[in-house]
Amino acid sequence: MTYWNDSLLIGVELLDNEHRKLVAAVDKLMNACREGKGKLEIAQTLDFVVDYTREHFRDEENLQERYAYPGIYAHKRIHAQFILTIGEIVKEFERIGPNTALSGKLSKTLVEWLINHIGVEDKKVGEHIIKAGGK
């Protein structure tokens, strides 16, 4: 199952490419959970998702600064809260390992949050950057 579709494009090439890669990593993670893969494989994929999310947020926030996005501080707070939330899930995973409840939490937190965030908040960022002359 893939969660990516072109309705998630925001029109900024760097961010669109990173969003695709992030959604693909989340797909891989969710598939590993559904298929009952081992704890090590799930842990490695989860670590990648967390690390890549941080990298992506830095890139996105740098572009917001460069193009003077008026909602940058609120957007940074949303990112910071998400990092805290995903950190709690990682701690839970490390404590109890993969299970059905954790898979559901991952799905709700990662998939729903990511798709909604890109589709709403990042679309606003993309529109602003494009209007400001970026691509």
C-alpha cells in the first residue's frame, strides 16, 4: 500500500522530493509492521523515518526563512510537537517492541499526521514560496 499521491505535491521541487521519500519510508515502516517483520528491521526503518523527518523539517524551515514565510513560527511549533510525539512512540517501541496497538499508533501518528500536514500546512508554505519566486 502506498500513501503517496500527486495531490500531495506542493510545487516546491526540493520539498516535493523529500515528501515522496518520507512517505515511501513511512510506507515501508507500515508494511514491515503489517507483515510482522522483526524488531530489528522495524527499528531500523523507524530510525530512518525519525532522522529523515528531522532533516526534512530543517530543509523546510530553512526555505521558510529564506522566503520570509509569515507562518514560520507556528509551523516550527507544529514540527517540534511532532518530533516529541514520534519520540514517545520510539520509546514505547523500544520498551515493548512491535505489537498491534503500536502499529495503530504509528499509522495514526505518522500516516494521518504526515498526509494532513503536507496537504494543509505545507501547501500554504509551497504557495508562499512560489509567490515569492521560489520553486
